[in-house]
Amino acid sequence: MRGRAKWAIGMNKINPKKLLRSKWTAVHPTNKEKHFLITELKLDDEGEVIHCLIEAVLTKREEAINWQDLKDSERWVQGWT
């Protein structure tokens, strides 16, 4: 692929400051949990993400997630599909 950096292939671009209330779709859903929302986000004084909570829309189950994992397009798609 011309014009794309190798690191960008298979990676979702994410701006941490716009992460709160963003929508995500699991590529391989488990327990019928496909659609998710980022419901809690904490940043340190430098603006780095120190806590991220994701919630399954269907079950309302919440869990802490490493926000960097959302960059993996083999696991997550930005938005609801």
C-alpha cells in the first residue's frame, strides 16, 4: 500500500481527548455483546489516558480497558456497524 506507513495498517486512529462517549463495535462479539460505549475516561496532568471504562450497550456490563487496545482493527471497529 503506497502512501501509508506500515504502523498504520490494521490500526484505528484515536484522539484520546475525543474518546469519551465514543462508540465501538467488537469484530468478534462474545456473549452477544457487539456494541460498546466509552463511559469513563481519566487523563493525567499531561493529557495521557490513565483510566478508560467501556460498557456493553446490550448488557450494561462495564470493564476497564487499555485504550490502546482500541487501535487494533482486528478486534475493534470505530462506530457501530
